[in-house]
Amino acid sequence: MEIIMDIGTTVLSQLQKPTLSFLIGGMMLAALGSKFEIPPPVYKFIVILLLLKVGLGAGMSVRDADLIALAVPAVAAAVAGVAIVALGTRTLARLNGVSKMDGMATAGLFGAVSASTLAAAMAMLDADGIAYEGFIGALYPFMDIAALVTAVVLGRMSAERATAQGTNASGTVTMGGGAGGPGLNMNSELVRGILVDTLRSPAISALLLGLALGIFAKPDSVYESFYDPLFRGLLSILMLIMGMEAWSRLSELRKVAHAYVLYGLTAPLIHGLIGFGLGLVAHHLTGFSAGGVILLAVMAASSSDISGPPTMRAALPEANPSAYVGSSTGLGTPVAILSIPLWVWLANLVIGI
């Protein structure tokens, strides 16, 4: 009973923080049918500024970081991305009423990272005085790219197998191939194309640019005078937008199987536990901080709201956006953000903050 009270007190105190309160405020505005609107160009501008800030901060920290201390969490992030997609293809993609392609696209989005959720978690830890490694932002691409590539490759291979089976039934084989054959070449070209498209996406591009500038340039003055002071204010506006977007996306889930509702509500918690567990491994191997473990759990619990949807639309056009975007933005993102206090409490219980 004491543990439940402890969790409840932690969650209540976090809900009163600007990050979560603005998210809930946005959902309330949308639920009440408010005409309040922030133009899409402003939203994109805010996202780019936030990602540049995260990238710059991570890059400046990487300059002085121990490469071993960075390498272990980076591997953990990539493993988490692949594991989440693999779990989704074994669960959601096999449920009745869920097409395999829709399930894989959804698993890909849930395996990738929400930059806004990560930024929200960093702001909450800063407000609570919980320390974490400055290079955390550099872990974003490892999990994001690993998840998106895994989901799209599995999706395309499944489509090729289905096509091959269909043509075999009619007596003609046009797809696939043995080791070293055309099927293998097609898959390698597919992976290369996905990597290029993902790296060129606005979110990853902004993050990697900030990372590179932080490592190879000296942006400390502009970071401290411009990006850092604006961070929390811009984040509150972004949370407001995300709350309104999440509520509007809920209507899209009516068009698809109820399995997506269950997945959207439970997957962030399961994925967060995967990230938390891998973070604990890094903690014991390299002294990865409790704050770092929390943020790795948050990244795993989050679902991509920027780089993922356009990647899936381009690489898996057969998949239904109402399924993967609706379950991700409509349910996954709010659950991931609202679960941040849970990871804080768990880290305090297991590691101590």
C-alpha cells in the first residue's frame, strides 16, 4: 500500500509540472472543441530548435566523454530499438484483425524515438535536479535508426515472400532468390535506401547537425545565450500542440482493430521496462547514471512522432497510417510522457537518486 501511495504522490507531483500540465491542457482544448491553433510552420520550427539544442548539448558533452562510457549505452539503445520491433512483429502483427504490414509499421514507430518526449523527460529531470550524462541526446539516432530499419526491412521481406508465394502458385517465380541472388541484392539496396532517407529526415538531420557542431565547433556561447534559455518555453508550446494532436488522432483508431488500442496503452510500459533493464546493464558495466537509465527507458517507451511516419509512408506504402500514426500519436505518446514519473520512481527504488 505504501508503494502505491508513493507512486501516486510522485505521479501527482509530476502532473503539476509544466511539461505534463501543458500536454493535458492541449488534450482538454481539443476535447472541448476549441478553435485554438498553432500554425504547422511554427510547430516545425519549434521541433527543429529543440532538436538542435539537444544535439548541440550532446555534442559538447561527447567532446569530453569517455568513449567506452558512451559506447555501452549506444549499443543498449540500438538493441532496445531492434528488440521492440521484434516483439511487435511477434505480438501485434500476429493478432486477428491486424495486417502484418500494419503491425510492422506500428512496431517500427513504437521502436523509434520521440524527440519531444525525450526533451520533456530531460526538462523534468533538470527541474528535479536529477543528473544525467550530457551525451544522452547522441543515443537518439542509435535507437531510432535501428528500429526503423528493422521494421521496414522485415516489412519489405514479408511483402516479397507473399508476392513470391503468389507467383509460385501460378507457376512463375519472379521474386526472392538464393544466397547472393537478386533477393539479397534487393534487401541490401533497401537497407541502404532506408538509412539514407532516415539520415536525411528533418529530425535526424537537425539532431546530427547539432551533434557535429557541438563536437567539432565551439557553439558554447550561442547555446548558453539562445538555445538553452528558450528550451523550456518552446517545449511547453510543443506539449500543448502534442496534446491537441493526440486527442484528434484518437478518432482514427475507430477505423482499425481494437488491438491497436490495447497495444498503444500497454506497449510504452513494456518497452520502457526493456529500456530500463538495458540501462541497468549499462549502469553496472560503466556506471551509467540513474538519470541516464531513466532517459533510456523514456526513449524506449516513446514512439516516433517526427522521423517515423514519413519513413513508413515512403518505405511501407501498403500500411495504413490510421493504424500506426493513430496508435502512436493518439495513445502511445501520451502514455509514454505520463509514464516518466514511473521510471523516476523505479530508478530511485533500484539505484537510488
